[in-house]
Amino acid sequence: MQRWLNRFGIALLLLAALASIIQVIWRAKADADPQQITIRICHWQLESGLREAYDEVARAYMALHPNVKIVQLPVPGRFYGTYTATQIVGEDPPDLIQLGSSISDAALADYYVPLSRYVEEPNPYNKGTPLEGVAWRDTFKSGLARAPGVDRMMEYFAVPSIEVTGRMYCNLPLYEKVMGHRNPPRNYREFLDVCERTTAYAKTHQLKLMPIAGSRFNANVLLDRLFRSQTQKLALQRDPLDTLSTPSLLAFVGNRTSLDDPAIRSGMAIMREVAGYMSPGFMQFDRDDAIFHFGQGRALMIMTGSWDYGSIVTQSNFEIGVFDMPMPGPDDPVYGPYTLGPTTESGVGAGGGLGLTNASPNRETAVDFIRFLTSVRGNQMFVNRAKWLPSVRYVEVPPEVRAFAQRADGYPDGFAIAPIMWGSGEVYRLQSNNLHLLFDREGSVQKFADAMQTGITSAVAADLTRQVRGYRDNVARFDAEHAALLQLPPSTQRLSQLRELQTAQEVHWLWLLRESRPAAKGAN
């Protein structure tokens, strides 16, 4: 038996090696064909329906352009950063790489091509639609104000192909058993009642059932939002014009606020309260674990985004309900004093942007595919198959995901100390190292606050210093471009834009430099 297993293992290895050799030969042959253009697209979207949606759009595009082949390279999120960095360093990156919000200005400037000149032109694939003749950048529902690179570099490095929102999913038949009806909670107190009655139902029927399926990923979606609800008023007090690029850091500089502020403590308290209804040890679980627990009926609800709709429906053999998670309102007896009310989702949540790499040998074709993907026809095709929200105007929201449509009305969001996931920097590390003191059953708000207090000043100082350095580097980079433009034939528009950008960068740089000094003094 063991000998047979060994032979079987060797055979699998040989087959894998043979497949790799065939793939290399195929790619070399494709690259050698001067008539064949291959565009490789790398992304981390492994949710149900997404790869099929990309394939469907790719087939439609290739039917229009028979000499083009679109190949997608989906990579799991946990390996995505390492994989893309390796490909870039090896000077063989995919033509298009999905960009996240955390990508640095330096990486954008060094490895990606700005799309700014393209977005000012009409999208040719919108011919015959209400968007015919409209500048590409004006065809997006949320605009491009949050596109990678636009904030500090005044360049567009990607355009969104989808929009996302977060909602609470529930096991509708089980919800009806627990509550006696199918009506979603109308406010935060009713939501807590659902959680309490679920706990009682599980105890009465001796079920392994939690009110909310939890993981670090889902905590970032739910608990982070709850904390932000408690800093809405505080954010307006500290930054009334919403002009700070780093409000969570600058809120803790000097005497602006502290971890003892009642609003900050209230944010900690509401996170701890709702975390108590999640599975014990949920911070050790992956996103897929939480979806699995929900699909197995071991949790009544799960808070996640519109991006998981297809995966959850596929993995669940029961009817799914979706509702907007009710945040505490100003009339809430405990958390009301610090909140303004529901936040607007307009202008946020745009994603799926593909960045064009410098090393791409077929830049114009790669950009042309993005145009097709974000045209009325292409985007409609994409969201119909993926069951996601469209990013392009005049594209219909698929009926299955209308509950995820963005909420246009509402107040500005508050700020968090740091994200629970997808963060970077010293404040993020400090919080991550101590969150167990807030979420564990033996923990408390006071224990978490005390642990954070020991390192918050130095952590803020370190992160501000890093941001100051980033602005300084950007200014130096623009100096070089400015000098080069002065030696070329006049390009008034770009030169004027560059001067405006450089002035804004220098203002931010000097302002942050001034603000970082009290933080540095407090850290010493």
C-alpha cells in the first residue's frame, strides 16, 4: 500500500512538472507570435462568480479583437502582496494588477502608468449609450475622487469596476424561529435584542449557535463601523471641514483628544459589547471560516460586504435575508451622545481598480480592455454575472443585490484609532497587539485603554514621521519632473497642474511637519 502511494505521489509530481513545462512552452509560443497580444490581469477576487464574470467580459472583448487574448491570474489575498511584489521585482509583472487602497505613492510612481490622459477622453465603448461623448472619468457613479494616487499625486492610476457596501446577512428561516417574524431590527437596541434572543434560543434548544459569525475580517467590517459611529461628533470638532488626510493620527497629537475621551471610550465599549455575540476566539478565524460557520447554521447572522453575496448564497442551503446594520442613533440611551446618525455611503466603496504596470509591452491594449470593462455594456455584463454593484452610471443593479445599493443620505463618518485589518504602521501594530484585551471574556475597556496608553504617543509620532517623509519624497519627485518639463516644448496644462500639485504637497508637508513636532516631543 505504501509503495503504491509513493508511486502515485511521484506520478502527481511528474504531471505537475509536465503541466508547468507545457505552460511555459505555450506562453513562449504566444509571446513569439507577433500577431497575438496577451494581456494578463492579476487580482485577489476569489469570491464566487468573479472569475466567471472576468471570463465573460474577456470573451466579449476578444470577440471584438480576435488578436487579443485576456488571461486572468487570481491570487489569494494572503499571498497577493508577496506575489505581485515578486513579479514586479522580477521585471515580469502582469499587464494589469488590482490596486488596493494601501498602496504607497512611491510604488505607484515607480511601477505603474498614470491613466490621467486617458480618463479625460470619452470611452469609445459607450457609443450609442447616454454616456457617449462623456469624459471617461465622468462616467463613474462615485467619480474618481478616491482613485489611487489622486489625493497626493493628482494622477489617476486606476478606475473602479465595482462598488461595495457592507450589510448584515441572516439565516432567514432560523431568524423567523428565533424572533417569531421576519422583520429586520430597526435600531441598535432591537439588534441587541435579536442577539440576546438568539443566545437564549440556543441555550433552550441546546444548539451550538452564535448570534454573529466572526473573524478578523468580519470584525473589521462590523466593529470598526461601530467604533466610527461614536467618533462622528468628535471628528467634526477636530476637523470641521473634513480636510485632514490622517484624522485618526492627528486626533491624538498634542491636546486634541486622548484615549480617555468619552467618545473614544464609548467606541471601545460598543465594540466589546457586540464582540461578545461572536464566536469565542473569532480574531483567529479567517473570513472563509466565518462564512462556513454561517453556511452550516452555526451563526444566525454574518456582517460582510456585497462582494460575498455569491459565495454565501452558494454555500448556504437556506433562504438568505439582508439588512442594513442599524447603528446607534442620537436617541440611543447609551451611545446616542456621541453619534450624528446613519453615515452616507455615497462616494465611498469604489473598488476593483486595475493598475497598468510600467513593464507592460501592450499598454494601449491593456487600457482599452479597462475601457471595455467599465463601459455601460461591459460593466452591465460584469455585474450581472458576478452579482456585484456597478461602478458605472446607467448600469442597472442586479435584482439579487438591490439590498446592497449605496445609501446616499446620511452624515460624515467618524474615525477609528486604527483599522482592525488591512492596516500598517505603529498605531496599527499597537492596537493589533492589544485587541485581545478588549475582545476576550476576561478583558475590559479599561485593560485595553491602559495597554494602548503606554505606547500611543510614540506610535503616533512614528507614523506621522513616516507620512512627513512620504510628502517630502513626493515633493522631491515633482521637482525632478518640473525641471524636465521646463526643458521640453511648452505643455501649459501639465506644467500648471504640476505646480498646483507641488504647492499643495508642500503645504501638507510643512503642516504635517509642524504637527509632528509636539508628537515627537511627547514621545521623548
